[in-house]
Amino acid sequence: MKVTGIRTIPLLGETPPTGWSRGTSPNENLHTLVEIETDAGLTGIGSCFTTTALVDASLEVLRPLLLGQNALEPDRLSESLLQTSYWHGRGGAVTTTLSGIDIALWDILGQALAQPVGRLLGGSYRQRVKAYASMLFAEPPVLRERLLELTGRGFRAIKLGWIGFGRSNRCYDELLVRTARETVGAGVELMVDAGGSEEFWPHTYKWALDRAHMLAAYDVSWFEEPLSPDDVDGFALLREHAPVPIATGEALTRRQSFRPLFERRAVDIVQPDTTKVGGLSEARRLAWAAYDCGIAMVSHGWNTALGLAADLHLAAAMPIASYVEYQVDSPYIDGLVTTPFRLDEEGCLAIPSGPGLGVELDPDAVARLSRSVGAR
């Protein structure tokens, strides 16, 4: 089965806030879908965590290497594309584009074999996984209202991040966390994301250690990105002394970029983004590398319904997988597929059981959100 075509589908018009200090417009294009066609009539869909302009530019490099290749060999083909595109990126937009290609190829393989992708990635260790709601901080009254809404929807784990936390003072940081804990009670897990990948992040080890001690008093499950993503020495020191688990990894691409974190045992939890790091093929390699180092892996999932589906399949294929990230109130997740994701009574999401990724895009939603026509 040969690859015969590839096209991009931008997502824009309803882009949710990101927490970036520069702000985010609803018309900002942060995610791009990739559709791969084959000579057998099968089409696969993937997702890239970058703008369509960068994906289209990267395809100038990758398309000639992809067309005519065997669509049923995602792992080999993706690694070949990574190897042959060294001079054009070694990460960044080219690797992010390859992420969407790889996810789409796994989708094709699953359809061709009438099997869910998770089974093809190594087997189904589980049929469901706990979803944590991923949201931005807000002023305490709004924060309290939002948290009650999310627990009412059935979430039993919630991650709060960016806006407010680490941008003012310790008292305000603690007010936010205390408000969250008092609102949800002891039965709901809380995580805190400082957002250290924001531009010109000002905080270093001592700030992070101080906040980690504060978070421990509120039984926070992990402290995410308290330092700049490249501060491996700082993460190693923090992980050794912090009373809560330390997490990072969403800003990195390619497995080689994660090696220092593994070699230094610099984190408790590593968080590659499947739509950015190189796709499911690369994310699976990272998951096993983390497992061998005694480091947990939780996929970063601030992306799309295709990214969430890919993360669910990866969680199915790993022997230990405790969570999947669910960005709440995003039209690119909740409104993009014909059958929306639903939590069960314990706050878990079912692993899609259909062929391939097991989700179907809503053509009307794709046309609206891409300002185009036609979709799978």
C-alpha cells in the first residue's frame, strides 16, 4: 500500500486561551491536521502542534521522501524521515510535522488490519485510563466555579496552570492552590503547572523548591515545568530535594533531547507531546526509555481530538500508564469528532476500540474550524 498524497488542514477560529503572556487570538492557528492518502483508498489523519504555514514548509522537505513509500510501515518510515531530515531541523517544525505524519500512518495501519492502534503498538494493557482535566488558573471566585463544574462533569483529577501562578507572589500562589484544594476536597487529585516554557521565564531552583514545599502541604500530585525546559541541572537538583514529584518535557522534540533528563534522573515524570515529539513511534520509544529509568511518563495533551486519541492508544500499550491529559473546553477536542469523548463513573476515558485511531472527524466541524470544505 503506497502513500499517494498528503494535505494539511488548519484549525483556527476557536483557539482557546493558552496562558501565554502575549495572549492568544481565537484566530491563531496553533494546530494542524495532516491527512495521508493511499493507493488502496485508505486515509489516515494525524495532528501537529504547530502552525499550518510551518507544516506546509516542512512538507517541502518531507513530501518527496514520503510519496510512494509503504504506508503500512509507520515506525520504519518515520525513523527514515527523521534520519534523512537531520540537516533541516533535528527537531522543531520538521519533527512536529513528522509527528502528524506518523500518527496518520498508524491510523492507516490500524484500518488496514482492522485493529486499534494501541494493540499494534504492543498490546492492550488496559481498556481505559484516568483523564485529568487540564485548565488555566483564574481569580479565586472564577477558579472555584470552574472547579465545581469540572468535578460535576466527573473529573477526579485536575491540573491547573500558568495564569497567575508564579506571576505575582508566594501569598497569591498559595491562595490559588488553597482555593483549589478547599473547593474539590481530598478526593480529587490536583496537579500544578507553573508554565516554565513561557518566554523569559524568571524563576530558578530556589523559587521552585520553595513552591514545591508549599504545594506538598496541599497534597499536589506533581509540580510541572517549574523551571525553564533546558535547565537540566536545575531539574536534577529540584527532583532530589523537592517533596513532590517533578514533571517536564512538553517543549522537547526527538528522543535524543530527552536523554539528559533520563541520564540525570532529573524528573519523576516525563511529558512528551505525541503531536510534537515525532508521533506515536517516537513517543513509544520514550515511554519505554522512561520505564527502564524508573521515570513515569504522562503524555502532554494540550492539542486536538486526534492527539488525545493517539495518547489513549499509547497509554493502552504501556505496562504502566496512570493518566491522560484532557484539555477542557476546547472545540478542537470536544467538537471535532462525531462521537465525543465521555468520562465513566470513575473519571476514566475508554481507549477507542475501533480500527486505527478509532475516532471519526465531523466533516461539518472540520469545515467550520478550518474554514475549508471536505473532511474524512
